[in-house]
Amino acid sequence: MGLNYDAYGLHGTNAPWLIGKMVSNGCIRMHNAHAEEIFALINVGTPMYIRD
């Protein structure tokens, strides 16, 4: 799922041990099942707030 910044997104990963680590250029990694669940619940244009 894309964010409103070029090349950044929210997505599942096949390397769950990397979730929460700074290993990409800005993508947010999630467990695949969580990403699939969220994808089914939101529409294009749904606001997302990223916070610590």
C-alpha cells in the first residue's frame, strides 16, 4: 500500500525478523497476515498517521 511519498509503502515481508528495524529507505514492514487484513479494511485515500 503506497504512501503519499514516492517509493514508500506499507507492506508485508518474508523476513519478519526485520520488522521494526531500519533496513529500508522508508517502507513500513508488517507481518504478511496483518498487511492483508489492513488491505481488506481500507480504501484508497484513507489517512494514515505514523507515530512513535
